[in-house]
Amino acid sequence: MPRAATIFVVLSGLLLGACRAGQGAGPREPKPAPVLGPVVAVPVAPGAFATRAHEILLHGEATTERRNRLAGVVAAQLSRAEARFAAGNVEDGMRAVEGAFLMVRALDDDPALYAAHSSALMLAADACARGGSEGRALALYERLDGLLPTGPAQTDVRGHLDALARWREFGRSENAVAAASFDQRLWSSRAVFDPSNGTLRSAQQATIDWVTLALDVDPSSLDLEDPKQRATALDAYAALQGGSSVIVAIHLRHGDATGALDALGKGAFAEIAPPALVARVQAASAGDAKAWSDLYGLFAAAAEAPGNGLPVGQEVVRAAAWGAAVELFRARPDATPGTLPLAGLLPSYGMSEVMPLVLADGLGPEAREEEVGPALALLLGAMATESAAGRIEVARATFEAARPILTLAERAAGRGEVRPNPARVHYAMAALEIRHAEVARARPHLIDTLRIAPYQYDALTLLAAVERQRRDDRSALDALERAARIAAKSGGELASVETLLTTYEIHRDIGAPRSGEPMLRAGLNASLTARETARSSRELARAERLLARALEHYAAAEAAQDATLRALDAARSDLDELSATLIDGMRRALTLGLVPFGRELAREAIADDLDDEDLVYIALWLRLLEGRGGVGADGTAAEALAKVDARDGWVARLRDWATGGIDDAALVEAARSAAEQAEARFYTTMARPGTPDAASLRSVAESPAIGLVEVMIARDLLASLQSTERLSLPANLVLP
């Protein structure tokens, strides 16, 4: 059986299995289309996007007031899309534009909804044209043609429309069924970004024509050895197997089950529509929430499957899944089965902070553990995605919108286990804030984490790092002491080593290395024990790295090198651990001035094909190491930098600076975030001849970007500059 038929049968089987009593309920009588007044957009105030979008999603009645509010939401969403395009996130910008259009249905459509942000439409149209999504490009360029004033921009748009017209003529086959298939794909895709009634009718008619022609094909009269006739047979087969799903998808984009049911009952579709699909659409048109859930599941599964077998583009099945999810939400906003599907889709369309409001509708004051857990999991995923894209403000807004859910989760956790635990959400937000150098914002989240889960080791060590940056050394040491007790009770030897070494470093940095030396000695001994009891190569690599760190504090350079090389050998089967070992070893080489060792590690990094971000730092540190050591470059750093092929972003700027493509001033100017600014200060300081300027190093060491390796290097260098006292290795110590 061909793949298209296989997937269609499987999906239809899902619907058959979901049938239940009540499917025979008749459809709702269609209401006459209301007459709406002109669009007068109600602006969305800063911070109010989530609330306003939630209102639009929850209430679908077609009124002038609602459309005016919708206009404000669409404008705000398109503005967000423009920001994503401007940041270089083309795919994110595209999905945000798609989200804006999916908020609009045929009854709402009006050109004035999009007039304020034609630049977002232009960027999206160009991206669609480059990506081969001609249907969406056509919809956007035609919309722009009506919005733009006479001038160069409109001329450019019309040039694109002419090119698309030529493409359509060239792309349509002489084979009637294939030509009809081409047309239905084009109109179906176009209807995603053009919610007008006219386009909806054209997409439906194109699908009807395609299926009607397919029914006229007599496979027994075809010579399947002939490529053209075989293509006709395949196109006809696809129409008969998938045409019903296509016509349903076109209408579900608008949440219109009644329109889909009407189409399925007429002409060609009356002969081919699977009964299970008809039954589900009929039940949905009568307001059956379970039917909407089934339809959502059908199209969501197709949207997630590459080459889903349906004869339409992924954007069409995505739009159908969205429309079904919105209707399911409106049918059952008071239950998690009704809210989870839409909540899960919102982040993918650039509306993460709307998600918690949708989820909260379905969680009552006594929400059960099994209801709260999935909501927290969705929240964690959305926060992480937004942060990774550089949108910490969206991650922050998403968290703030979820506070009522976290309160419910804490209450539920008092009755039973909630997974993930609400403490994990607070901790995740703290970690994201720290990644963006927002230490002050991170601290309250860590306090909340420890209020809920007082014995969370990671939260205590992160709190210690935050207090250390705030120069509250007493609080940092207290947090480390609590973490050490937890590590000792749980048998976490590596965790114990980390807390002991960090405790020593705080004493060292306040000018009291002798008072911290017992902690350092204990950490050294514990690292030796940890390497003997390691249960995996990953644990062994970490133990050796920690041993090297302890030896480094004793200025035992040769022994620290040996431990690093042993860590490297243990890490070879784990790329992440290998990268961490090479970064740590290269940092050590720079701090201790070990040029041959640094070159050895850099050559290893080149051979292991590290990613651009890791490789650029290793090459940078080798350049600094050679420069500060007064030795000529041997070409290793240049070879590593040549492998960094980043075209833009911070990694590219660092590479350009290291190769002389930009100067110090340009590097400083290119730094945008607090972390980048700290790095720029560090590298420009270290590149100057002579002893590094202590004040500049201190500004790096005290930077809020506490996750940077450069902060650690700056602290180590400051300690070596400010103290001539050297600790001696314990007597009778036996090293590997």
C-alpha cells in the first residue's frame, strides 16, 4: 500500500477508535454573517498582550468590538514578528506572522487588521518566496499590493506577483488531475495566510475539482508503465484517499466544522468521505468537545510527521490543528483536556506568555497532581525556548503569567508528588536569568526554590554564586555549607569536591587563603577518592578535572596538566564532557602560562571538530597565551580560527577580532548583552602588553555574568596578582 494511503488509513483508524455515542447529533444551524463596523484597532498596552490574546482566543463571537480588540492583538503580534526578523530569527519571525493570521478567521478578515505592520508581511513574503512556499508568498504579496502606496515597495511586490504568475503557468501540468492537484495545494496553502471568504471558497472549489476529476479516472484503462499515465493514477489515488481530509483541514483553519460537514456531504465527497471522519466532523459541528479533541489529534499528528502522506503542505495541517485546538478550548475551557492542546501550540507561534492563562482556565482551585504536572512541563519548555532565542523578557513574562499555576502546584504537591515539581520551575527561571547576567532577578527565584525544596543542592550552589557576586561572602559560605551537608548525606563525592573548592576560592578572594586551606586540602583528598570510586568514564573525567583544579590552587602545574590529560582520555566517548574538559584545560593553560600545554589542547580541539563556540574560545585563549608568553604563534590558533565559519553573531565578532578583522573598539561596540560586554573587557584587557590591569580584571570578576569562564579566569589572575603567598601540597601526598 502506498505511503499516502497507509498514513491516511492509520489516522482514519484513530478516528474510528474514538467513535462513541452521540455522534449522530445534528450540526448547529449556521448563523447569518454579522455586519461589522470599520476596524478601529484597540492598542495593546505594554504587558497586556497575554491578557488580550487570551480574551480573543476564549471568545469567538463576531462583533465589531471584538474585531477592534483583535486588530490590536494582530498589530502587537506582527510587531513581535518584526523584532524576531530584526534579530535574525527568520523562522521565529515566520511563525509569529503565521500566528497573527491564524488569530483571524473569515468573519473577522479586513485589510485594516494588517495595515500598521506591512514590513512584517514583506519580510514573511520574501522568506516564503525564498523557501519555496509559493502559496503563502502569493497570499502575502497580494495582501501587500493592496496595502502599500504607489512607490518602489509596491513595484517590487508586483514584480514578485508577476514572477509567481509565470511560475504558476509553468508549474501546472498538462495532466488534468495533476493540474488540479497543483491548484488545490496552492489554494490550500494560500488560505493559511489569507483568511478571506473569497480565498476559502476558492480553496474549497479547487479541492472539489481535484476530487471530481480523480473520480473520473479509470485505473484499468491506464498503462502504468507509461510515466504520465502512472502519474495520473497516483494523483487520482491521492485525491480519493486524502481529499476528504484536505477539505476538512481548509475549514478547520477557521474552526468551521459546519462548513466542513456541508462540503463532505456534497458531490464527489459524498462518495469518498470516510464515515468516521464525517461522524467526527458532524459531532464537532454540534459542539462535542470530544470530537474537537479527536480532530485536533488527527491533524496535530499529521503536522508532526514529516511526509505525513496528506496531499497538502505542513502549514495547512498545522492550521487545521490550531483551529481545532481553539474550538476545543472554547468548548471546554474549564478542563485540562480542553486547554492543553492550545496551550502546547501557543509557544510555537510566538505567544508563549499567553499559554499560562489558557492553562489556568482548566485548573481549578483543587487541581490534581496529574493535571498540574503537564502544565508545568509545558511552562518549562516554553521558558527554555524563549531564553535560548535570546528573548529572556518573554520567558520572564511567561513565568509571571504562570504564578497562579505555581500556587496551585504547590498546593497539589502538599497532597502528592507533582512532576515536574514547582521548585524546578523557580530554579529554571533563576538559571535562565543568570544565563542572561540578571543576578538580582535570579536571587528571588532561588529563595523560592529553597522555600519549596530546602535540600536542593543545585539551588544552594547557585545561590552561593549569586551571593558571591553580590559580595555577601558570609551568605555565600553559609549556602555552600548547607550544600556540603546535603552532598555528604547523599554520597555525592563530586558535589562535595565542588563545594569544598568553591569555599576555598571565596576565602582566597577575600585575601585569606590560609583560612580556606583546610577546605582546599579536603577537596584535594575528596577528588582523589572520587576518581577511585568513579562508576563511569564521565564521572572519572569530572573527578580528574576537579583534581586538576585543586592542584592548580597549589600551583602544582605539572600534576594539574597530568590530571587534565587523564580527564581528556576518560572523556573521549562523550562529546559534551570532552568539550568541557578541553575548555577547562585551556583555561588552566592560560591562567598558569603553559604555552606547550595550551597548543596540545588546541590541536586536540581541532582534531575533535568542536563546535564554533567552543573552538573560538580555545583559539582566543591560545592567542592570548602565546602573546603573554612572548612566544611566536605556531599556527595552531590560526588553524582553529579558520575552522570557525560563523557568519554573524558574537562568535563571528570574536573570531574577527582574533584574526585582526576588527579592532578593540569595534569588539566593544559589537557587545550587546552583559555577558558579551564582560568578555569584550576581558579580551581587550588581556591583549594589552604587560601585566593585566587589575581594575579591568576586577570589573570582569565582579560582572553579573557569573556563568562565564572568563569571570573565573579573571578571579584567578587577580588572586595571583594580589598575593605572593603560595600554598604547598600536603606532605606524603600520593598523586596518580
